[in-house]
Amino acid sequence: MGKKGEKSRVNLREIVLDALLSIERGEAYSHVVIGGVLDKYNYLEIREKAFIKRLTEGTLERRLELDYCINTVSSVPTPEMKPLIRELLRMSAYQILFMDAVPDSAVCNEAVKLAGRRGFGALQGFVNGVLRGLCRKKGQIPWPDREKERLSWLSVRYSMPKWLIEKWDREQGTGKTEAILSGLLKERPVAIRLRGDMKEQEREALRMELEQSGIRVRQERDLACAWYLEKTEGMRAIPSFVEGRFTVQDISSMLAVEAAGIRPGDYVMDLCAAPGGKALLAAERTGPEGTVLAGDINGMRLALVKEAAERMGLKNITERQWDAGVMDESKREAADVVLADVPCSGLGVIGRKRDIKYRITREAIEKLLPLQRGILKQAWQYVKPGGVLLYSTCTISRAENEDMRAWFLQHFPFHEESLAPYLPPAFRTESAQQGYVQLLPGIHGTDGFFMARLIRDE
């Protein structure tokens, strides 16, 4: 096995450094890199995995603020630094500014050693000087003036690109923008959905098992099937997950299925199903007499749906690889419900996928719109007269959400229907009566998520 010897040689900060470099090079999205690292080092103690996760995610999340602070004490601006030195300084600055349990002196010493070990001995003095300067100055950082330089202040303190702040100011109003920014930075517990047929006794047994594993459990007050979990490193290895007693799914994703109003015996098509959260819940709602066809263009991601369905013991899901933008004539007017959770800019899940805010651009959002329209041009034809099209995204973007809904209603034989009967009161926004809801982090306690319930004319 050799685990003890392997464990004694591992350097947690070097693991984080390599993860950050991989993300900056664009090798994979942050949540994929971090998940892979935690799987690779699953033999580490819970506190060590928690350190890796927090330091990697925190450094990414606060990148703009960290760069601002580093640049107040560095003779070389962060954009001009060697990538390894830049990431080393960022992760060290995060520990100094946001991790009180780590002594500043230890952060500085470990960073200097790491620079030398990675072939940058000539820059050890520079690394030491910048970090020691930050330690001295961390209580007197000259932030932008909050009143006179509002955009700069928000951008730095919430580590959000200015253009996104301006976008949300226009679309959501300045009063909501800071709540959104704050909500995206809040530490979010993992949301899970319990299998629908679990009895109260089974739920209590599950709660005890999770808590004995060191996981904190909290019931979601508006959805009986939903729990929030904290301290979940390595959760997927615990027996109750493997046995299919619950699945990981955000509250907003659960609400989208609730909004569809799926009934026993329904035929449901989930057009962009991976990784499968909505399809699994839809399959529970249809019952064994109903069917869910779960499609996705990505075969590897579609395999996740199949794996999850098998783990949860759901036999009424059929998986199929397909391009949702291409019409399947054999399914014309076949579905009682079509779930169209289309590819989007992902601005609503920045709190979980922290590098999205640095990757996304105005141009990238514009390029998504034809793709979304292309899927909707096919999706409506699968809906039976009187059936439901549930359009959804995990973003906060008027062009992809409210404007896309308006475009659809103008071009296809559908009408809106109120969401109020399908959603708990806490999630019924002012627009729920018009058949759509924009959930916002910092306001609704969920990811940023949009859903619209659209009924095909008889």
C-alpha cells in the first residue's frame, strides 16, 4: 500500500500550487481540478483535505482582491510575474489575509522554501520581501474610496470584474448587485436531495451516519427532501451515498423540477441532462409507470447520469447521446414535459465554480444566444399540446433569461403559466405569477438560477 510513507512526503501547499497553476493554464475548470485533487489525495486526513480545498478555492475566489493587495507592496505588478511566483504569492496572501489559524511567519517561510524547491531560488528574496511587507501592511491597505470609486471598490472587495458589476447594476438594480456579490462569496454548504421513498426512521439513521462521519447536517426549511451539509470532504465515499440514499443537487435545480409539475405516468424529456440531478428527480416524480429520456451531447457526462440512476435504483430513465439542437422526428409531440436546461454563461454558480468570472466575456455570452435559441427551436416540437416546457439556466443574465423567454413566446405557440402553485413561498418572486423566476445568491439563498414554465397551446 505504502500510504504512510506517501503521506509523510506530501506537501499540502505544493498540491495547492500545482492545482492553481493547472487552473490558470486553462487545463480544466476549477471544480474539476479540485475534485480530482481531493480524489487523488483521499487518503489524507479530513483537516488536510479541508485545508487544500479552502486554500485553492479561496485563492481563486479572491484573486482580484489578492492581486490588489500584493501590488501595494510589490515592485513588480502581478501580471508581469512568473506564473508560479504569482500563484505562490496569491495563495500565501490568502493565508495571511483570510486564514487566521495559520501564523504569518509560517506562511512566509513555507513560500520561500517552495520557491526554492521549484527552481526559483533567485526569487526567494523577492517572495520573502513581498509577503513580509504584506504582513506589516495588512491592516492598512489603501482601498478604493467606496463612495467616489464605487465600481473599483466593489470589484476589489468582492473580486468581481467591473463589467459584470455594471451588467448586474443595469439588469438587477444597484440595490441588488451588492447582495449578489456578497452571496457569491459566502461559504455555501453542499445541498443534497434524499431519495423520495425514505421513511422518517431511515432519514434519522442517515442523519446519524453523516454526523458520525464528521459532517454537519441542516434541514432546508422549504423542501422536506433537501438537506444542507458542511465539512463534506470525501462524502462520496460514505456508504449512504454509495447505496443511493441521497444525491448531490442544488436547491435551485430541485425547484426547477418542482416548477415543471411532473405527474405520475408522465413522459419527460431532459434535453441537456448531465450530470443528471433533474433527470433523477423527474424519474421519482413520474414513478415506475412514467419514463424519463435523459439526453446529452457529451457521452462522458452522460455516463454520469447512467451511473447516478443505477446508484439511486431508478429503472425508468433511458440515457441517449444526442445533439439537442437537432430535431428527432420520432419524438414530435411525445412529451408531457420537456426540461430544457440549456448551456449558459454560468454566472449564477460563480460561488461554486470560481474561475467562471475570470473566463467569461461579453462576447462569449453573445455567442451562447444562438445556441440557446437553436435548442428551443427543436425543444418546443417535442411537447404535446397542453404540455410543459420548463426553460432554465444557472445564470444571471437578462439576454439569456428574461429576453430569451420573451423571444420564445413571440415565435412559438406557447403561453405563460404562474409558478406560484409549484414553488414554496420563499422562492416566489414578483414575476412568479408571469411564469418565471430569477433566483439570486445573497437574496434567495440559492445559486443564481432562472426558470420559466411555458405551456403549449391546445
